[in-house]
Amino acid sequence: MLKDFAISIIQVLRQRGFPAYLVGGCVRDLLLNREPTDYDVATSATPQQVMELFPETYAVGAQFGVVLVPLPKNQRSNGDESAPQKSPAVEVATFRSDLGYSDGRRPDEVRFSQDPREDVARRDFTINGMMLDPASGEVLDFVSGRKDLEAGIIRTIGDPERRFAEDKLRMLRAVRFAARFEYEIEAETLAAIQRRAQEIQAVSRERVRDELTRMLTEGHARRAFLLLDESGLLKEVLPEISVMKGVEQPPEFHPEGDVFVHTLLLLDHLPNPCPATLAWGALLHDVGKPATFRVAPDRIRFDGHVDVGVKIAEEICERLRFSKHDAGQVLALVDNHMRFGHVSRMKESTLKKFLRLPAFDEHLALHRADSLASHGNLSTYEFLQKKLIEIPPEKIRPTRLLTGDDLIAAGYTPGSKFRKILEAVEDAQLEGRLLARESALEFVRRQFPI
């Protein structure tokens, strides 16, 4: 649907005498027989001319020649009436050349052009620099993008030093594209990243976070992090992961190797697509191990690595400006990943409370990946899956038999003791020892006399 809409935009522009083409990632994906997630159009029409032709537009970057044309409401699925920036839309950009990038992200000045060659010359990578005429199927390829696409190469358009100076985030994007398509980064392009890796510090933390999240969730996270390490970017954006390299683990539990090797193997076992919080929780689950490593008389140990890991993960989430909700789930995944080792010894009440952790499916998925990346034993995973099937949701999270008001009515004075009483009642209820309000009150009077 969005593709047809993009083509219709091109048709309108051409009818008014403006050359227009599909451009960028959508052309790359179409040539790879992949379904593009979005569609971009490049044209000689100025932003003002585009907005005159398409009244329902949003000048998201008109000063840079970019206008957003949303899919008409009657063409949106499920009656999507969401905000314009969240609605399906086609980005229409005017042919241009960029003059200066003093902030390392946006051009200081743009000069609109009538020549698509000038527009392509300012773009990032050759595989993203092709234009497609949807009417004839002709590909305008001024930078040998198709050749690099066939050879599996990520190469900047023109001088890599200049391209990365213009927008330093492109260094991370090179890694992401190489990982996603299982391509190699061309030697000069990689060398330029290695020389300039420290400059990634100038990029906003939110942009870095979003790029890393894409790497973690697109299905090629292990390859991405190996490339981040090779390029020198890993120690700049996530030094806490970089220091995992060479941190040995007890071979009886981790025959696969050190903490870095284990973590990257774990990423290979994540589901695809993968929720962002699960992916980050997986990446950070053992982040406390380097700081707690010690060689004990019996074996290598990481005493307290979970608590330390939660603190480090919290610092990372804060630094990368995670939302409160996402940070909370990532920290919960780190905090609870070792509890799976105690499942077989848990009381029924403890087990049920464990099963009702928010987004428990993510905890379970992390445990599965953690197991597959180490000893390979999935017995605990299978046991919990069976429990989730056997135990109805209302037994895992039953309606409370008593409340604080019930305790007050029974003559108890409100205070800190209430929590202990109510928790004891809930545990007995979860274990099947209390089934009704009356028996719960009797239990309280017996166990906690006034």
C-alpha cells in the first residue's frame, strides 16, 4: 500500500514536470527482493512546490528539502488516526547538495539542485545511493551501488573521512548494514571508522541507543557486536561490554568460553523479531561479571555479579536515556536471570510469584538463550513452560482473600505489620492452604494474635 502511494506521488510530480524517483533504502531492498519498511522519493521539486501539490503534508525538514506526505486516512489500515509522525508516510526530498557539517550531523547549508547526481553524491553508502524509476524499472546508479550490492560490500559514497565527518552516526550505520545483510565493510571505509571511532562520542545518546537497538533486534546481533569491536566503536559506546573480553568463566558451567563469547552466543539465540527490552537485557545480563571476577580455591566465581550488574545496567540505561518503562524491564531481566537456577527448589507460592513477573515471557526467553549459549540444558525452561500451561492464570494471580480494610475491621491497628500479614495470607493462598475469606481471617488470628 505504501509502495503504491509512493509511486502515485512520483506520478503526480512527473505530471507537473518534476523528475522524481524512489531513492535510498527502499531501492536497495527492492533489488534484494526484500519488502521495504518505508519508501523515500527524491525530486527536483522544492519543498514549497511539493506542499502545494500535496496539501496534507508536514514540513519535517523543509530547510533541508524534506517534506513528509502521509498516507491518506482512507488508505490506512485499521482506521489509523494516530499522530502524523506515527502514521504511514512517504518522505519526499528535493535534489540537493550539502554545504558544511559543523555539528557533525546536519548540513550548515543546503543548495537545491535539478541534478540527481548531486543528490546522490551527498548520501552515505553506495548501496543506499541508487534511484529507481518505478515506471520503467530503470535504476539510476551513479556510484556503483548495484555492484557493491552484488559483491556484499558496505562502502561510503566518495571519501569515507568526509562522509563520517558529515554525520558521525554513519559509522554505526555501516556496522548495522554490514551485520543485517551479512556484508563486509570495505577496507578504506573500515579504516576510516577505526581512525574516527572516538568521535562517536559527539553523537546524541538517543541516536546511539536507537542504532544499537536496531543492531540488537534485527536478527544479526552477534555479527554486529563483533564488527563494533573490530571497528573500535564498542569501547566507545559500550565500554562495559568491551571489558567482558578475556574474562574467563568456569568451564564446567560455560564450556563456550569467556563472558564476551558467551554474551555474543546468547544474542544468536534470541527470537527474531526480538523485543528491544529483551535484547538489551540479554546483552547486559552478565555485565557485572568483569567487576566481580575472582579465582576461588574450587573454581572461578562471580560473587554478587547480579547486584553489581543491575547497578551497571542502570547506569547504561540512564546514559543512553532509556524510558523509565524500558529501563525497568531491562533491569528486571538482569536482576532475575539467576533465579532460574533455584526454580526446582522454590515453594509453590514463590514459583507463582516468579511466574507473574511483568513480561515473564521475556525472562523465559532470556533463560532459554542463556542456557543454549552455555550448558545447553533446557530442562528448567521446559519445566516452566509446562507450569504455565498447567496453572491457570487465576491461580497464579488470584483475587486477594483479605485487604487492609479487612484487617482493620477485624480489630488490627494499621501499621508496618499489615504488609507481613497480607504477604503470609497470600503465600498460604498461593500454596492452596487458604481458599476462602473466613479461613484466611482464622489464619491471621492464629498466626498474628492481637
